[in-house]
Amino acid sequence: MESSSVRTAQRNLARSKKTTETAVDLEDRNILVKDADIWNGKGFTRGCILILEGRIKRIARSITDSGVETIDALGLKALPGLIDVHVHLRDIGLAYKEDFATGTAAAAAGGFTTVLDMPNTVPPTDSASRLIEKRRVAAQKTYVNVGFHAAAVSDSHDIESLADAGAFSLKLYMPKPIAPFDVENDQAIEKMMRTAGRVGTPVTVHAEDLVTGENTSKTDSFEAAAEARPPIFETRAVDRLLRIQKKARCHVHYCHLTLRSSLTKITGSTRSTSEVTPHHLLLSKKILSSLRWRAWMVPPLRSEETRWSLLKSTLTGLCSVIASDHAPHAVIEKDQSVSKSPPGIPGLETTLPLMLTLVNRQQMSLSLLVKLLCDNPARIFGLKSKAKLRRGADGDVVLVDLKKKSMIDSSKFFSKAKYSPFDGFRTQGAVHSTIVGGGVVYREGEIVAGEGSGSVLRSGSC
Ligand code: NCD
Ligand code: ZN
């Protein structure tokens, strides 16, 4: 019988020959996961998952003689593959920071089988042709399923063509629009939201209302830079957008919120969803004096009290989604004075171990983790065949060793951004293997699939 390493090598070779977005070798999409504790929506049931041609064919206590590659998952938990709706993969023009291969290898190592890429790239994702070009490049390189957000644009026809091209949302970046957009003008936002609502595309927002004159560029320390973007900027933006959104009747997803009050308002508003990041849940601005650029992102870290109340409200179910806001930069760019240091930290490889640590400490339930990292992201962004471990669903599975203890070490990241404010954090709960569409992509510290083995997703067709 053929050894599994030979099979893996053959599979890698077959995958590396893939040239088009749709050229997926279905024979590589068969696997039997044996004797895992399988997430059933409430708890775990011991059993086997048979994935054929990329889809879950059968889940049963015992499946034998399937004739396909088998993973012995005894002692491991099988969860639906995680979905990160907020990542910056940086390709095409900023590939020195990250590219589709390294960013999605990081995703697989972090247990994410689907990621949605943000449009603030070079060139920006602000037209259907640019979106299609990104899809073409990503198809050659991605290890996981990847979809694309587009920039919020003002022209209604452009919005329609971005929706037709499969954009998962229109991102309104309030501090500095990605494509020309009059963010000061409520009517312009309302018009864009109305069109988005009509074509059924959500609007995602970076809700920080920076007013001219409150700029941060003159500050000389990272703490001062954080102080210069205070919570009131978020409050002002959220209040304003909720008011506009009510008239426009469109779905708005509020990215990386930092305040309990924002979550409360959004929970009470129809067609609104909220997102928080692990760093705003677990870190506060007091670490900025020692970690400096390593902990510099926007929105910035808040006070310990604000962080604690964000964590408490998230743990009691006040939030829709956890996303990493994986925002990699080159260390050489980051390690500069605050006025030159770009905000953003990598998060794909730290999110799940950090959240599993909360589960092990009994602060977070596994059902909340699955809701925030699988169910709600899939529901909000229309990924209908994802985040389910049942017959007919996509074969995206993460196998987790819930008890394994490790320490976060950014020098081992697959991401090009080898820094993290979580370096040295002790975690409990680790990714063992990540299966994307029936193919093993990551196993015990290694990427075992070929570049381009993942799929490119279009909104509305998955
Ligand atoms: C993001 C980036 O680097 O693209 N940075 C960040 O700190 N979150 C952009 C952004 O969301 O501001
Ligand atoms: Zn942002």
C-alpha cells in the first residue's frame, strides 16, 4: 500500500499544476476522519466524518473500508472550519508584507478554512475588474477558501458591478476612504447604503469618526497616539452610522468594535452585526509603553476597564463575530517612530489558541466560540454551505487538541509578519490539522498541501 507521504507528494504536485480558479482535483478531496469527538451543535459525539469530492458525505459512529486516506483523530475535537471575515492579505502590490500564499498558510495554521480579504490594497479592490484580477491571482496561491470585500464606492453602477463580481461587502473605511468617497457627507453614505441594500451586499465599516483637527500625526509616543484616537471617535461613528443605516435599510457589519456601549446599540438595531478582535478583548493600552509598535493598531488598545467590559459583554453573547483583523506589516516599517509606524498586527495564528485558552479557563463556552468564529460569520456573509458538520456541507474541518499547552512564538508564524503583542503568552488548546474542502492543508506544524489548493469564493455562490 502507498505510504501517506507519497500520496501527499503526489497531491502537492497535482495541485501545483492548477492554473485556473475552478481547476480543483476532486480526487484529492476525499478523506475519512476517524474517531474524533465531533461538534454536534451542543456538545461532542464520538464518530467518523467521510468527505468525498470536497463535501461531507456521511457522519457516523463507525465508517470502515472507505478506500480513502484516513486521519486517526482519536482524542481530537472536530469543529467546523473557522471563518475569519476580516483579514488583510496584502497581495497584489503589497506582497512584501504578506501574499495570498503566506496569509492563507497562516489561516490554515490557525484553524481558519475561509477568510475574507479587505480591499485597502495596492491597487485597491474598488472595481469589478480589480476584484476579478485579485481572484485570478489568489486562485494560484491560496491554501484556504478566500473571498473578497470591496471598497465602498459612490457610483451605483459600480456598486452593482462589484456585487455581480462577487464582492462579499462594501467596506467603508471612515478614517481614510479606500476609494474616493465623501465620508463627511451623510447623504453620500445613505445613497451608497441604499444601493448596497438593494443589491443585497452588506456594508462593512471601520467606525472611527476622526474629525479634522483631531489628527494623530503630531504625537511622539504610541501611548499618546492611542490617546489621540479616543473611544468617543467610535461612539460618534457608530451613532452616526446607525442613524443613516435606519433610513437606508441595509445590513451593516461594524468591524473591530472596542466598546460595550457600541455592542449594546448594535444588538438593539435591526440589520446590524458587530465584530470584536482578540487583541481588544485581551490587551489594554498599558502594554503600549513596553511593546510599542508590536501593540499598535487601529482602533487602538483601550483602558483596562474598557477592555474588561468588552470581554464580559462578548462572553455574555452581546457580539456577533470574532475576527482577527490580521493586518501584517514588515517589521522594518513597524519599528519606527509612531508617526511612521503603520498600525496593524497579524492575528490569524493567535486567535484560535487564545480563544481555546478562554474555553479551558471556563470563561468562554465552546458553543459561543463556534457561534462567533463559524456560525455567525457564515450567516452574515451568506456562506450557506459552510460552518456545518453535516451531510452535504462543505468538507471544511479543523481538528483541535483541546488540552495541548503551548506558547505563542511569532518567529514560527507562516505569516510574513513575525511579530505579535501576544509573544510569550501561554495557551491551552491548539490546532492539530486543518482540512479544506476535503484536503488536508495543515498538519502538526506543517503545510502539507500545494499552493492554490484552496478555492476562491464569490458572494452568493457558496
Ligand atoms: C489595518 C491595516 O493595516 O490594513 N490596520 C489596523 O490597524 N487595523 C487597517 C485598518 O483597519 O485601519
Ligand atoms: Zn479596520
